[in-house]
Amino acid sequence: MSSTSTATVFRPRAVTGFGLMGMTWRPVHTPDEQAFATMKAAIAQGATFWSSGDYYGMPEPTAGLALLRRYFEAYPEDASKVTLFIKCCVDAKTMAPKNKREEVLASAENCFKVIGSAKKIDVLGPARMDPSVPLEETLGAFKELVDAGKINGVGISEASAQTIERANSIYPLSLVEIEFSLWTPDILTNGVAATAKRLDVPLVAYSPLGRGFLTGQIKSVDDIPEGDIRRRFDRFQPENFNKNLELVDKLKSFAEKAGVTPAQLALAWIRSISNSPQAGTIIPIPGATRVERVEENSKTVVLSPENKAELDAILASFTIQGGRYNKVLEGLLWR
Ligand SMILES: NC(=O)c1ccc[n+]([C@@H]2O[C@H](COP(=O)([O-])OP(=O)(O)OC[C@H]3O[C@@H](n4cnc5c(N)ncnc54)[C@H](OP(=O)(O)O)[C@@H]3O)[C@@H](O)[C@H]2O)c1
């Protein structure tokens, strides 16, 4: 496969983003009126990089795409304001990747069908990597979609530094979406941030608020509704949850002293690492279903070097209990 010159590769320019998973990948969906107002607020606040997936739906996996279709059909003038990243190519029940050429093309066509013509998917990519399918095959299929003008670029998610390097040499990546937050700083030490910086590939920081945990608003496992995916993750099991709350308490005190909210502190920490010696561009995509949360999360808070050092010391003194996902799903990460 011939590769595309990096001069022509599509890369998002937004500095902040918005995650739409919570609107539809929950037992109770956000009503359209509330969802639309929140999406409008994101645009108004400059959070114009949007991330969703073709499996963000309960019980219908494509509910997230259907929401986007309804939004952009209602507000066609917003289509050009938003850079949209969609993840696809997974079995919605198991998250097992489906990255063979035919699977990629079928998954993409389904995305185009559900989202309709109201909004072009700017960047499309596999939600999980599959070492048993050659990267050349997977990326070759996405290249076909770029060449046909159906998408502008390709993004990958949950990839190791080695995979990012190899994938980008096969076909220049538009972005890599990866979990990054105060309680998931792994990319700073496992080579992902350094590699993406060297290759000039933007990182999209997903679950930047620790799936809501770092905001201090979830005080007990009972605050998470039955059927919510977080209930299946190790960090949210009672024995780990209660220990991890000790970190949240420290972060809350720190935020209070700094005169910001815990969510703003969590995002400011990420922004302080974006375009620093440690990392290239990092676009956080906090998820929220309410206007006031989008407004709170979009407020620019700058951490002083002293505050950053103090915060890093708090993190270094704490060992997070439990993995990011669970025994089954952990096997699909960093591949
Ligand atoms: N690539 C991947 O494998 C992957 C995996 C997970 C997520 N993602 C992406 O990352 C995006 C964000 O991740 P996420 O939703 O898991 O976690 P997150 O952004 O870390 O946290 C979202 C949670 O925090 C709550 N919240 C947001 N702002 C708040 C505030 N200011 N105060 C209090 N609570 C606040 C939200 O509440 P409400 O929603 O109830 O308003 C929601 O429960 C997703 O939408 C998705 O696009 C990607």
C-alpha cells in the first residue's frame, strides 16, 4: 500500500473536545432536548472536537450515531463547526475488534447509513486493535474510505506506542484516542505520549474525568445506576472504590484551595501536559449530558508550575486500586 504524505494528513485543530458516549450508552438515554442543548453548548464553548462510536447505544448499539444524525438534521449549520471522530469495528457486546478489510468496510457503511448525509464523519477508526489482523489490511481498508472521499482521516484507539509507530508509518494517523487522566497517567511512562509527540500525532484523552469519579460527585457505588457500564469495571468495585475515594478527597481539597472545581482541576492537569516536554497535542474529551457541566469543563484553568508539582506529588503518593476495565476487557488494551 502506498502511504499518504504527512503534509496532507487530516488532523483535528480543536484544543478541547466533547465526548458523547454518556448520552446514549446508559440504560436511560439523555432526552433530545437536553442532549441538543448540551451539544450546542459544547460548540459555543469551543469544544468542537466530538467523539462517539457506532456501539455507544443501549440496547441499540448505533443509538449514539442516531443522536448525531438527529442533531445535525436539526442544526445543519453546525456540521461544519464540528470535527467528528467515530470509532467502529467492534462486536458491541464483547468489544472484540473486527478489523479485517471486509469487516471495516461493512462497519463503515453502517456508520454512514445511520448518520446519514447531515454530517460527514471526519475521522473514523477501529475502537480496538487486533494483533491477529495485519495492520496493513486494517489501515488499507480505511485508506480506501479516505481515497473514496467518505472520510477525511483515520484514528485508532487503545494502541501501544509500538503500534502507533507502525500504524503511522503505514498510513499517517489523524489521531490516537487513549485514556488519560489523573488516575490513568500511563501514557506518560509507557511510551505512548512520547511516540505521539515525536510523530506529531494528536492524542485524544478519553475519560479525562475518570468516568466522573474524579469530579467528586460519585460518592458511593450506589450513585452509579444499575446497568451503567462503570459497574462492571474494577476501579468501581466497592473494595477499590472506597480506597480510591481517598485520592478524590485529596483532589477536592486541592481544588477548593485553588478556587476551581475538581473537574476543572482534572482537565487543567491534562492541559498542562499538552504541548509540553512530556507530550504533543492532547485534546481532552470530557463527557457530559448537561449544559452547565459543559460550561464548567470548558472554562480554561491554568495550573501554575508550583500547583502542578504539588498535584503530581499527591498522585505519586497514591496507588490507584483496580484496573481501568476488568479482567476480560483489559486484554484488549495497549495492543
Ligand atoms: N476509546 C475508548 O475506548 C473510549 C472509552 C471510554 C470513553 N471514550 C470517550 O471519552 C468520552 C469521555 O469519557 P467518559 O464519559 O467515559 O468519562 P469522563 O469524561 O471522564 O466523565 C464523564 C462523567 O463525568 C460526569 N461529569 C462531566 N462533567 C462533570 C462536572 N463538571 N461535574 C460533575 N460531573 C461531571 C458526567 O456526567 P453526565 O454525563 O451525567 O452529565 C459523566 O458521568 C466518551 O464520551 C467517549 O467519547 C472512549
